[in-house]
Amino acid sequence: MNNFERLLGLAAIGGFMKLVTDDNNIGVKPKTHGPGLEHIANHVGGDNEPPVDDGNVVTTSNGYQLGDIVNMSFMINGRNSTLRETFTEAESALISFYDSKVKEVQKGQSRHMGGVYEEHIKDMLQIYFDITSQLKIKPDYKFVASIIIHDYFEDHPEMRGLLKEFDRMMRRYREDDKLQKNGNIERMLSKIRQKRFELISGLSKQQEVFLEEYGRKHDLGDEERRQLMLDAQTIVGIAEWLTRNVEQRFFHDSVYLLHRMNTVEDYADQAKGSPLQSRLMHSFGIQCGTEPTEYYLMRALGKAIDRIALSREREQRYTEAEAIELGSLVEQNERLRDIYGHVDFRGSEMPRPYLLNLLHRNMVVLSNMGYALNEYGRQIVRESSNDSIAFAYLRAIQLARKRLIEESRKIVGELTTSYEQELPNETVDEVKTLVNAKPKGYYRRLTGEGPVSRGLGLDTDHPADWADLDKDHKGNNSVLRMSRNYEDALVFGRLLTHFEEPKKNKIDLNNGNFQLFYIEGLTGHPALAATPYTT
């Protein structure tokens, strides 16, 4: 069987690749690899072997890699492997195309915790490979490609300029009534939507040219070219959804859209996404009704994995010695310098209030995920015999949900410990008493108070420095502000118990029984609960 015969072994609707069981890897415990998740060694360089350069990837003595992502090492199905070894030649070529495109727009960008921007991509890929390894299913190259390209539209220099202007506007108009009355806001949102579609159209044309040239070079038939083009359109479609839909104004709005199935009619009137989505539904052969289930689940899984990766970026990725050597390596290597530009490998610590923001957004994702699975889970299980791909994605989402809860619980623990060490003992006791006095129902609904509501407010008022939320107007740590943030951390911990409690969270993949917790009022446009909280 040649590469493209393998490529064409796809499901009939949507051209989705079937995820198959890898019986050779049953019982093999997946490992993490590289600084994307865990360091292989504590130090770079030293007396170990010098960096290896195969012309595509530079590998340091402790396993850190820079360069062509398809040749980087990942733990895939329990084996140390590259994407080029995992996927077909055509699939690898398309992945390389997207890798080159995203490197262009992210050149010179550093992660807050230090390192090149693609470390976030590598983190997401390894999380995905860990999940597929645990479930013993083959990774889907389209999903891998969508992860690689998922921040392309938001990180493009032209879009970054608009987003900075949008941020400045939102700072000036914080109150909802002012936002509604201000025409400049609406005009800016229109410009952002238009720029998004321009970038999508431009990337689509570039990938079309690339695939035409690839098809001629490899003498592909018409059907092979058509299928590869459909895969590429699917990848860009997923990537558009994984990019935060800034024109929705608020994070919770965009996540709500990311965790519900849309209809062809929604896409046709451009109420959801760009015109690309409507064209993609036509390419799938769907004239009416909802989008393909597996397409929907791919973007839901992608968002969950994105949140897991971001939640793990809580401290500097490299030691000072590692940062110095890596910075020197890039500066002295002309090819790497051309790919990445000037990068800060030192990074900085995350302020505590930023970790609260991570928790807020994780709660929004978990809530909408529960809401969506309650709505669609039974249908997916019922149709699993005819749609094994969607069922595989459902299993992956179940595991991603568990990991996101685990990461959130770690953040809560770190925050509460940090505040308790710094706040006066009497203040800690007062805050704990206040939280414990709240009725249980308070933590299950959007009340207008508490961390979820305040997190919604920060969507329109991003602090210039998250650390300022712990400080007074003189820049000193404020007991009052820290105690409020400490209260938020404790309440997030209470809220997590609702997402964790077995009685409130049932996922029965055999019978299709789904009963998952979600925050009441946090759907669509959040509304405060009207009932009093006395029971």
C-alpha cells in the first residue's frame, strides 16, 4: 500500500481519518519528552555530547530541539518517534507546510515562561500523543496540523496590531452600556472579522498552490489531490475555531461557540465563523442540519488541550544556565536565528492573579464542555458503531477533561498555599469563615459575585500587569486585595469539587448516560441567577 492509498483510507463523510487501535502498544506507559512538558535533564550542555544538527533539527545534549517540527522527537504510542515516522509522506509534507507558515508569523515571539513560541505547540502535541497512547488509538494528522496552525490567525502581525487597538478601546469603555453605545467598538470588531477572513483566504490560497505543486511533483491523481485539499480545508477550519473568536468580545462567548454543534444554516449566514466554514460544509456534502460530529469534537478537544498546556505554563521553563546556552545557540546559528529571531529563553514567573485568570478560563471551558456532552454525548455513543471516529474523539475529550481538572486543582493548591504564607493568620481565618458560610448552591450558579463573575469582568479590562491585582495604588502588596484573591482561589477549589464529584459527573460510554456538572447561567451570554441563595 503506497502513501496515498493510506491517505485515502478515510471515512466517507468529511474525509476524516479513522483512528485505529495500536495493539502493539497495549500496556506501554507513555512518557513525556523534551522541555515542552518536562526537562530530559536538569542542565543543557556541560560535559555531555555537543548539539546534533541533522540539517533540519538542532538537538542539544539534554534533548531540547529547535527546527523542523516533523523531525522533532515525541513520545507517540509509547515510542520515541518523529511526526515524519508516524504519518505518511503526504501528511508530513502538509504538516511541514503549516509549520513553516506559523514560524513566519511567530518569529521573535517568546513564551512568558521562556522559549520559542512553538514550545506551546509542542506541549499541546505531546498532551495529545499522551492521550492517544493511553487510549491506544492512532493520532489523526489533521488534528496534529490544526494544533500547529491554531494560533496563526491571532498571532499574525497584521492581526496583532488590530488586537492591541481593540484592547485599548476596551479599556476606555468598560461599562456594558458604554460598549453598546460606542460605534467605534463595533467598527473595530468588523475590521477584526474582515482581517481574519483575509488571513484565512490568504493561507488557503497558499496551501492550494503548495498542494498543486506537490501533486504534480508526485504525480497524484485527481481523487488524491481532491482528498488532500479537503484535509487541508478541514485543518484550517479547525484552526479558525481554535483561535479565540475575538469578535465575540469575551472569552466565555467564544468558548460557548466552541462547545456547541452548529448548523449549516448558522454557517451559511456567517453567524458562526467565517465564510470558510460554510464552504467547508459544502465540501463535506452536507446541505442542511448540523456539522459533522467528528469535526465538532476535534475543535472541542483542541480547546481542552490548549487549556491544559496553558495551565502547565506556570513557572520558568529553563534554568538560567539553560537559557544562556539556548539563547547563544540561536544567536550563533544563522538558520535558527532566521527561523526564530531574537527569543527570550529566561522567561519570568507568573503572577498569582494570572493564575486566577487561568482558573477562571478553565472553569468556563469545563462548564461548557459538560453542557455540550450532556447535550450530545448520548447521540455519539448511540451512533458509535457507525461513527467510530467520533467515538474515539469523545473518549479523548473525556480524558482531556480529567487532566484539565487535575491541572486546575494543582493551581488552586499553589495559590492557596502562597496566599496563606503571606497573609496574616487572622485574615486567612476570616476568609475561610466567609467562604464556608456560603450555601452550597452559591458555588453552582453565576451569582454576580465570586471569581467567575469577576473573571468575566476582566475579559473587558485586561490588566497591564496581572501582579497589580495583588497591589495597592503605590505598588505595594495589599492585604485587602490579596485576601479577595485568596477568597477567589478557595471558591475555585469549591467549584472544582462540583466538577470532580462522581455523583454529579457521570460518563457512561457503554450506555450513553451523560450527567456532567456545569455552571448555571454560564451559557451563551451569562445571566445572573434570579433565585436567592438560601438553600
